[in-house]
Amino acid sequence: MNYAIEVQNAWKIYRQRLLEVQALRGLSLKAKPGEMIAITGPSGSGKSTLLHLLGALDTPSKGSVKILGQDISKMSDNQLATFRRQQLGFVFQFFNLLPTLTAQENAALPLLLDGVPRSTALQNADRLLQRVGLGDRLQHRPDELSGGQQQRVALARALVAEPKLLLADEPTGNLDSKASETVLNLLEELRQETQITMILVTHDDRVAARAKRNLHLIDGQIAEDRRRPKNNGDSP
Ligand SMILES: Nc1ncnc2c1ncn2[C@@H]1O[C@H](COP(=O)(O)OP(=O)(O)O)[C@@H](O)[C@H]1O
Ligand SMILES: [Mg+2]
């Protein structure tokens, strides 16, 4: 079995001058391609730290993290940056769009940074923006869009380079319930269409209920790894 994610006994220790924080304490996790996993847990339990490892934004202090078959501890910073740009997509709570760029340019950014010709990059961004229902907003700047629309631009940007793994940290944390619903429906549809693996951090149980598999973190360890028998979008 080729796992999309294979974490073995990972520790993350933040060392400050006098203090050492064990943010992850011997965590192991395997995820199959195409899985959607929601990660929940109290504040400070290590959710963001884990997401940073899974997003190759950081490396473990001990143990191993393999993403799409690659051991991220064995890669240089440059290799990690290229790997992230080409294989991973990120969605954040606060959208993180560039304010001076249009929706289309924002969505095209990963391709532009990767040296894809501008016309091709913009064409692909156009296609993704159509897919998330923003075909009539290509030339709008972020401040001319609602929060839900901005998050859909961010989703288009995250998927434009056709990554195999999408990481989302509180993607609906800043949206009202209707916009959250739209974004969650899109995530699920796009996962089914592309067979992308999705990892979603949330403190919202209704959001977590949308994923078939829920990991609950406590004190840097997986306290519960639960699979839901059915995932029809309803509350459990
Ligand atoms: N860069 C850092 N330096 C020191 N401590 C950190 C750093 N990042 C996170 N921590 C600590 O690690 C623990 C886990 O943090 P985090 O992964 O952000 O938890 P969560 O996302 O679940 O709220 C917390 O105790 C936090 O204070
Ligand atoms: Mg966090």
C-alpha cells in the first residue's frame, strides 16, 4: 500500500531558552490516497504543529514523516519549497490572498511562481474559478469579494497546480454558516473529482462530521482515531 501520509513516532519539541514544549509526542498516522481526515482537539494540543509537518513546512524533532512517499527530513529547504509548490495545496483561516492581485492572478500564483507561462497559468486559474462558482469574478480584487468568495479563490489557488494533498487549517473559521456550507460542499466535491487527500483542522464538530475519519488530538498525541460508518453530510 502506498500511503499518502505516513507518520511514524513523530515528536516535535520547541526549545526556548529555559523551556521546552513537547508539541507532538510520538504521534503515528497513516492516510490513504483520497481520504478526508478532520483533526480536532483543544487549543494547544498540536493540531497546527501536525499540519505544518504534513505540509512539509517543518520537520519533526524525532521520528519520520513521509508525504506522498517522500521523507521530508531528508529534503533540503529548496527541495521542500518545490515539493510544497508542486504537490501540496494550502487553505488558511484568513484566506491569505494578495490584496493587489485579481482573483484570477491570485488563483494562478502557484503556477506563475513555478515558471508556467502567464497565459497558461491564467487559463488554469480561470477554469478553477469557474469550478468554484466565481467565473464572473475573475478581475475582482480580494477587497471586492465577500469572505466566502475569497475563500473560494483561495481554494482555486490551492488546487490550480493539481496537488495530491490539500491541507486546510480552520478553512471555515472565518465564514458564516452559509459560506461555510458552500466551501465544505466544494471541498467534498473536489475530493471526489480529483481523488486528492484532504486534511482539515477544525474546532467545529459540525465541520469534522463532514469527514469520514476524525482524529482527536490531546497533548500532542492521537487520543481517538474514529471512522464514521456513513458520510452523507448530515450531523451524526
Ligand atoms: N514556534 C513555537 N515555539 C514554541 N512553542 C510553540 C511553537 N508553536 C507551537 N508551540 C506550542 O506547542 C503546543 C502546540 O501548539 P499548536 O500546534 O499551535 O496547537 P493547536 O494548533 O492545537 O492549538 C502549544 O503548547 C504551543 O504553545
Ligand atoms: Mg492551531
